[in-house]
Amino acid sequence: MDGDNVKVEIIQEPGEESKVAEMKGVQSMPLSEVLEYSKSAELGIADMVEIDELNPASLLYNLRNRYKMANMQIYTYVGPILLVLNPFKAIPGLNDDTNRLRYVEIVKHP
């Protein structure tokens, strides 16, 4: 904390190119603009209705964890809404018949 501001460090992961290079490092921003993510988002929850504190920070953190830590899971639900994360690359087995039929069954029998 720094008065009414909070210091936030934006870390770039090794080997990744930053999309917002000017924001790398320590930034000071108003506390009102900083949202806490939910600890449950660390688990990479498949249906975000189960997250105890759903806000933009938790949503983005959960999507990141499902993609990075859960074997490139790009499909995440928020109740009946399906969010799809664009990986900007081909994912082997993603569009095979087994996965396609799995999602068809989920839609038919929620």
C-alpha cells in the first residue's frame, strides 16, 4: 500500500513476449481499480459458477489456469454460458469425434 494506491508488480513469464511492455515492472494504481482474485480460481474450475468471488480478475485468472495448468483447456462454463479461449494455435485432438460428441451430449442433456 502507498497511501490510497497499491503497488502492483506485473511479471512477464520467461520466453513470452509482453503485449503491454510499458506496464512491466512495478505500477502504482488506485485501490479501487484492483480486484482480488478468488483462491478457488487457482484450481482451474470448469464451471465458474462454483467460484466464490466471480469478478473480472477471478474470471481471467481461472481461464489462464485452465489453459496453462490444465492441459490447454480452452472451454470453460459460467453456468449455461460457454467461454472459449482462443489459443492462437492448433491443439491436437481438440476437434476429434470424441470431444465433439462429448459437447453435443452436454448440450442435449445438461
